[in-house]
Amino acid sequence: MTDSSYIVLYVDCRMRLLKVATCNLNQWAMEFECNMKNIKASISQAKAAGAVIRLGPELEVTGYGCEDHFLELDTLTHAWECLKELLLGDWTDGILCSIGMPVIKGAERYNCQVLCMNRRIIMIRPKLWLANDGNYRELRWFTAWKQRGDLDEFHLPIEVSEALSQTSVPFGYGYIQFIDTAVAVEVCEELFSPVPPHAELALNGVEVFMNASGSHHQLRKLDIRLNAFMGATNARGGVYMYSNQQGCDGGRLYYDGCACIVVNGHVVAQGSQFSLKDVEVIISQVDLDAVASLRGSISSFQEQASCKVKVSSVYVPCKLTQSFNLKMTLSSPKKIMYHSPQEEIAFGPACWLWDYLRRSGASGFLLPLSGGADSSSVAAIVGCMCQLVVKEIGNGDEQVKTDARRIGNYSDGEFPTDSKEFAKRIFYTVFMGSENSSKETKMRAKQLADEIGAWHLDVCIDGVVSAVLSLFQTVTGKRPRYKVDGGSNAENLGLQNIQARMRMVLAFMLASLLPWVHSKPGFYLVLGSSNVDEGLRGYLTKYDCSSADINPIGSISKQDLRLFLRWAATNLGFQSLADIEAAPPTAELEPIRSDYTQLDEVDMGMTYEELSVYGRMRKIFRCGPVSMFKNLCYKWGTKLSPAEVAEKVKYFFKYYSINRHKMTVLTPSYHAESYSPEDNRFDLRQFLYNSKWPYQFKKIDEIVDGLNGDSVAFPEEEEEEATSSQEFGVVAANSGDPRAGL
């Protein structure tokens, strides 16, 4: 259906006009006062706009990321206390509110949407299909509701029952039948199940679907989510409302909002994906007769509805819609807003950092700034955060202003009006140079810090390193040498590691004491700057200056970071980033000689582009060594022989497994990439391997031997975008966790 045909449907003279509201809420796990404040504000805004339905995010009362706190009875008790407070006030008067919270029924714990109106609970809808892969562990805390028959009777907790004068409510899978329409809930993961509930509910006459979600940001995945919403109503009609959390609620994920409303396959309202706002309410005025008209025009829909499986319902003798009224403007289809990957890297981690900063009690950030691409990317993201803060204050956001005044230690009546001035108050950068550092990187670090407005320090660590080496020589009688000076590999590695680890110690010392030196309150958070590819390969020193409090780029690839640097040089106004991006990546931990310069890709024995390929195949497409070898024979067969591909695969798995233990102490990182090797939440694999992979490597050798002498035909390799979901189509058509784009 075209946009124009969609608008023609509204000409129908009957018209059942319905105003609905959905929202992005910046909730905080286990912070009930914060969460209730946001819930109440969203309901108030919805009612002020005249909406009669308000949808909130999944588990909005507790916060989605409570994890094992969901196992504590206190968490569920507090959720009921908050709901009771909401129902005793006038918040739900005249408006249907869907509230997300955990509920215990019998011996089971369920992830529920509690549907309330006019100070009463109408029904409780438990989640049917739980998210239990990738970043999600819902089956650890909840049970999926498996009964699809009649609704059960749920007896309310005694304190709630007495306060509301309501003893029980319907509980289970069903919908609410009003006088003039039918409304139902579909919770997050259910939309992506093989047989989603909305298909069956639509045949039962449900016209309004409410999807409460707690879904995280991942690069280049928003279209998966929006296509699912549009597809849900394109072939069967309906109004699809989507609500999401937005922000850092206490963990590695950034929930990326994008609340939206879809009518008959067309987006008519879309909220922001990245924002510093705690509450964002999206309003739409829709005509339900457009839904009825579309359904009546689809013969197959009529036939299937005539023999549908009946779904239970709760009748509410209340009318939600209004008749034809020219004073009520209908929402029209709009162009969907997508951010470029570079914008996603800028805004997502910047908003995540702001939430972490304001909620941690810290006074700012400290970053070891080397002048290289990775640490410069982190600095640029902090600079972007400062720009967003000043912009939001200019837009009148009082909460951002209050937080910024407190963090920046402003006097009464003062607040940030310039991003560089704000950065000077909350951001330290430190160039910790040694005899191995070049003048160019030192200059680039200083120039970038000045462009951002950071308080920049230039520190030479040679004296500290020399003192440690002198101590070592006193203890052992030997002094190590670099490889270029005739030393062994062990000596060379030890000399590099001591520099990196001294930088970590110095960074944490400066972060805790520099505020005291400058008579500022509090402490600073140390920012890490290792990227996802280095983590995958293990190209970082354990407990070096990449070890920090948090890392905003730990799940972003080197290739994406370089694209981001080029974008940020122009769009964020940090022009020095162009020179930083153009420089070859180097750790600068070995002496610079006329005939030798240390380079990252030479040290690693593989390119960053190759690392991205290995990472996606290992994680997204679940390839072990043998299947990775077979697929890369197809991908690289026009350039490399099977024996050469085999050596590359073996080399990667050797160093991946040798260094896997480093993931156990990896700095908590913003999750942005589906092949992240972060082992604590996302990539659950062991950290002790046989790095020789004897069985798997033997199989690869056998395949190579069998190919020797055979004529192998490979198609010409086409140029593909590095993140294409079809890149390894011979393995699977699945590009990862769909909820990453929710």
C-alpha cells in the first residue's frame, strides 16, 4: 500500500478516532524512585495530550537489567508497592496504562505487563516467549507462560488487594475487549518468535497491539526492528505501538529507545534513538476504521478469521474512540529516521557515558590519550557527550542541567553553555610518553585535547619504568633489552608490558588525586580504549592502560572506528582526527629506529580487516576452525590457496585461544558489535584452551591435502560492505541476535 492509498482510507465517514501514547524511558535497575518518577511523568504527558492508551517499556518499574535481583522477593514486593502507589492516585483515570513488572504466581515468576485503568487492574499478561540468548538470560529469572486456554484467576497481594478493594484479576494470554475496539499486548521477544501472537490476535479482532520492550543498541540493526513492526501490520492491518527503555540502566547495554507507532504497515510516529532525556512521549492520532477497511479488503484474512482459534478476552464496558472531528488531526506516514554507523558510534556511547557518569557519583573522566586512533575515538566520544549536554540544556531539559551543574561543580545560578568549557571541568586527558613515543603522536594528543577542551597533561614515564627495571636488575642481576637491540622475545615483551602497566597505575592515581589537587570534589572514572578486534586477538597487555573503569569502544571494530574518526573530524569539529586516522596504528612500545617502526598489524600477524572477518565467523556464524577454513576458502579462494587459508585460520585460533584469558579482566565495555568477545555476559566460552587445536587443525590439514592437485573453481569475489549479513551466506542466513536491533 502506498502512502497516498493509506491516507485515502481516512476518508471513511464513520471514523473511530483513537489517540495513543508510547514512550522512551531512561530507567535504572533497582532504582524505584527514579523509575516511578519517569513512569508518572510519561502518564501525565500522555494524558495532557489527550491520549487514552499509554504504553511503557518492559519491566519499567524495576528496570530491565536487574538480573539476579529478580530472584529476590524484595524486588517483586517493591514493584507491587510502586504499582499500588500509582493506582491509589489519579494517574490511571481515563487512560489505559500498560505497566511492566515482575509477578509471582504460585511458585513461578513471570515477566508481565499489568494493564490498568481507572484505578483498577484489568488483567495481567505474562510473557509467552523469553529472550534467552546473546545478552539475554530471561529463563534464569522467569518462566514462560505456556497456557493458551482460558485466563486464570490471580489473587492480588493482600496489601494491594486491601488498598484497591480488588481481590483478583484475570491472568494469562488474552486481550481486552472494549465497546469500540480490542487491545492486546505483545512483549519484546514475542514479535520475533516463529509464530508471533499478533497474527492470532489480529484474527480475533484485536486492532491495537502494544509491544513493551527492553532492547539494546547494536550497530546497523535498527532496520530489523522497524521492519518487524511494519510487517506485523502490513498484511493484517492494525495499530502497532512500541515502547522501549533508553539509556544505561546499570550495565554494558545501551537501550536505544526509538519508540514508535505503526498503522497498517506505515510508521506514523518515531521517537529518538539516542537522547539524554529521561522521558520522551510519542503521541499519535489514528483512525481504527482504516484498520477495519484494510482487513475487509483482504480475502485471505477474512477466510482465516472465520476459522480462527479463539483467544480469551476481558470485557471492559468503556469506549476509547471518538467520532469524526476536524479538530483532531490524524497522524500521517513519515520518513523513518536512521542514523549512519558513524553517528551511532558518536551518540550511543556518548549517551551511555553520560548516564554512567551522572549515576556513578563521579566528577568526570580521565583518559590516557596516546594520540592513536583508539584513545582518540574515546576522547571524541566524550567531546560529543559534552556537546549533547550543552545542547540539551539549551533545549530546556532541567534534569540534564541539574546533573551537569552538580558534576561540573558550578556555583549557584551557573550551568554549562559551552561544550569546551564543560569539558575542561569534567575531562582530563594524559599523554604518558616514553623514549619510544614519537613527537607526532604527542602533538596529535595535545591538539585533540585542545579542540575538545579537555584539561591535558603531558607526563614522561621513563623515570618510573627505569626505576622498576633497576629494581629488577638488583633482584636478578640482569637487565632486559629490546629485540631491536639484540634481546629475546621474552625480554622484548616484558619491556613493552611494564610500560603499559605503569601507565595503568599512573592513570588510576591521577584519576583519584587530580580532583584533590585542583580542589574539586569526588573522583574521576578511568576510560579504556581497546577495540573489539584487539580483544578478539588478545593484542593488549593484561592490566595495561586499556584496563579501566569502563570502555566506550570495547565492542567496536577498528574499521568502524576509523570511519568514525573521519566523520567526527568534520561533524564534531575535531579536525585533528583526520591526521590521527591517516596515521598507521602503532603501540609505540619499542624503540624507533631508522630501519624499524613498530606497527600493530605487523605485530599481530593479521590485518584489522581480517580480524573482523574472523570475529564475525567465530561468533555470529558459530564457526569452529574447520568450518571457518571451509568458508574462507570460498571467500578468499581467488587470492589465496587452500594451504594459505589454512595457515591464516590456524594462526588466528592459536592467538585467540592463547589470549582468551585476557577477556576475564576486560574492562566493562559498551556493547555495540555482534561479534564481541566479551566473556562476562555475551560471549560465553572458556578461557583455557589447548592452543594447538590438535584435532581441528589435523582435520584442516586433511582437507588441504585432499584438495592438492584438484582443480578448484572459485567465483570472482565481489566487493562487499564489511558488515553485510550476506557476507558468509554459505554458513547461514542469520546475522545474529534480532533483539540487538529491537
